Amino acid sequence: MKPSQGLQLISIAIAERLLAKAAPPADWRLTAEEFHAALERSAISRFVRSETAVGPTGSVDPRAVESYLEGLNLADFALACACAAGHEAAWDHFVTQHRPELYRAARAIAGEPAARDLADSLYADLYGLRETAEGKRRSLFDYFHGRSKLTTWLRAILAQRHVDEFRRTRNTDSLDDPDRTEEPAQPATPSARALDPERNTYLAMLQAVLTSVLAALEPGDRLRLAYYYAEELTLAQIGKLMGEHEATVSRKLDRTRRAVRKHVEAALRDEKKLSEAQLKLCYEYAREEWPFDLTGVLSARD
């Protein structure tokens, strides 16, 4: 069969057989149709996009496809597929079984201070908070094709995110300074920062907007942030206090963080009339030395 739109490389019968081989627990509720769609994505990624195992007529060899699928890590693939489909029992299994490994990998990659945020930031993308134009959840699990172990794939994502953040921070800090490679930059002193007349203005804007956005949050969302950032509780501890599973706490925290950033940036642009360059500078000043104590507004009870 030739690569084209609507291409189907495998039959539902093959998907059913491979699903039986993967043997996911019944409470994951993973259907053959969901597994078939995931297997198709994996096969297309392997054969069509890479143009391997394509015969002289442009067709894909069905035997090569089936052999490839047989060699996948089917148990891990079924777990990723069930999580991507939003089946809660599968997600709970993932959090229970893989969270400790994620934290260990994050500590090895980023060090203890940044490990928890690095690992926790991954959960919402894995669960799939963003929606497609058709209104479907979009999960990072959709990009796991089963060729490696799930733990190997997760470690690779953590490492790449850490590298991306390092490069972003490094690019922000360097500001194309031609002398930076010749002489190490000296930390800015408080008196030097005070010489910048814009710094206090931008920080005051950011504090006012951030305080307003946090105060407007739903009480539960604000309380989770307070538990996590002000009181530094773990996801499990927050879950016990709020009567939620820690996976749910992680998803809601990430959703709230995204919403806060979106509303803060919108207010700085629309109300404070900051340009993109000024908005970037505003964040840079805040990153230099976080000057805000937001404990009061986070801990407020409605």
C-alpha cells in the first residue's frame, strides 16, 4: 500500500492480537481501536516518514510492519496509550510506578533544587491539557512509539527540557555581550541595580499584576499554589489535605501555573502597555532576585 493521507498500515485484527500480548489490566479500559490508532502512528513514524522498508513500487511491506510492531515494548506502549486516552486507572498506575524514577532522573540531570519542578512540569503535558482544533486532548504520550522503554523515553525528555531551559537562560543572560567570553561577568550589586531607573517601575508593575491575578484565582487553585510554593509540601501531602489524588494535584497545579502566566502577560501587555521587549526585561529583573513575598495573597481564604 502506498503512503498517503488516511494510510492504514495494520488491520484491527493485528491490533487486537498485540493488545492481548501487551495484556493491560482491565480497569485501564484500553480499547483495540485506541491501541490500533497508536500502533498506526508508530508504524507510520517508522516506515512512511523515514521511508524504510518501502518496496520498488512505493509500497510498505506488511511483513516488515508486523515484525516491527512485534518488537515494540508492548506493555509500556499500552500504558502510554491508555494514559494518552485519559483512562484514570492507567494514569494512576503510571504515577505510582514511574514517579519515583522520574524524580531520580530529574535529580541526576538537574540537581536537587530544580529536580522536583523539572519532573512535575512533565505531568500535565503527559496527561494532555491542551486540546486540538477538534476538541480532543493532546498528550505528550502520543509521541512515544514504543521503540524504547518508557523510562528511557521519559529520561530523554527530562534531559532535553533541562538543556532547553539552560540554553534559554544562558541566551537571556548573555544579551550578545562581545566581552562575555573574555571576562566572566561580575554579579550585579544592589547599588548597581538601583542605578537602573526602569527596574523598580517594572517590578512594581509585575507585583501589582501578579497579586491581582493570584487573588482572582479560585480558592482551591490558590490553596494548591500556597501548599506547593509557600509551604513546600509534596504532591502527595497536598493530595491528602485536599482529598485529591497526587496526579490530579499535579495536573491542576500545572494548569493554574499556565493560566497565571497567561493572565499576567495579557495584563502587562494590555493594561500596562508593555512591548514584548519590555515584557522580557520585566521578567529578567524578577529572575535576577525575586523580590516578592506572595505568601499573604496565596494563603488568603475567601
